Amino acid sequence: MARQPTLMELAGEQKPLRPMKRPAWRLLDPNFQTNASLYAAQCMLATVAIFAVLLVLDSVTQTVLVASLGASSFIAFTMPHVEASRPRYLLGGYLMGTLTGCTMSLLGDLFFVDLPAASLVLAALATGSAIFLMVITDTEHPPAAALALGYALNDWNGLTVGVVFAGILAIAMIKECGKSNMKNLL
């Protein structure tokens, strides 16, 4: 059985990405010219992953939650070989963000229904708690702090939580499946 060509080989890209001194005035990444198809392919993977999530999640009422998935896809597909894009960080961070955001939202619904200022305090606590839990469990993923904030400030239900987890799982799986053909773009 013949070896399958990599995405770089199919695109005719042979030159590895390398750090370059970048002047402040430059418009395009210097590596883009020699690796344009790789940049396009990795960004297309991110686009497909987010499109699949948007088909299921009501993006109009759940904008903050969708935005965190967009930020996660940026990390996963532009930096596929850094630790922050490993499934442990993507999924673990979302678990911590979901736990804290949903907990603070429920506390607000139970105890502070008529106090709008309390929801702001609880949202801040959700964000800080998510950061704390991610740091102590070694699952740091910055978009998950935004996810905690989104759950604390917006209406959500079990379907929303499931779709968000399905979304981050899809992002992690697509990234892991294509990782051998991808390079860090940053």
C-alpha cells in the first residue's frame, strides 16, 4: 500500500515555516507567500468546524458561546503543535468554563432573581473561578474563560451545553486528524 501524500506535498509546499524578523510595518506574514495553500487549508478546516457548529447552535441567541468556539478554532488550527491546542486543554478548559459558568448562572437564578447587579458579580466569579480551575488542573484555554462568562450572563439549557461540547470536540478531533499535515502558522 502506497504512502498517502501529506497536505504540504499535495500543495507543493516544501519549505518549512520558520520564525523571521518581522518589521512593524509589514502587511502580510513573510511565510505566507511560500505556504499560501497550507494557510488556506488550515483556515478552511477551522471554517468547516465552525460552520458545523453554527448549523446546530442558535448563533443569534447564543453569540457569546459561539464566539468562544471561534477563538478556540483559531488556537487549534493556527497553532496545531503547541500545547494550548492539545485536546486536554481544549476539552478540559471547556469543562471548567462550563462548570463555573453554569453554576454561577444557577446560583443567580435561585438566590438573586431580582438583583441585576448580582448577575455581574456572579459572572465575574464564574470567569475568575474558571481561570483558577484551569490553572490548577493544567487545562488552561483562554476561550473557556469567555465561555464561563457567556454561560453566567446568558440563558442556556442542556442542549446548548451539549452542542458547545460537541463543537469543541469536533474542533479537537478535526485538528488531531489533520495535525500531521499542519504547521504552526504563528
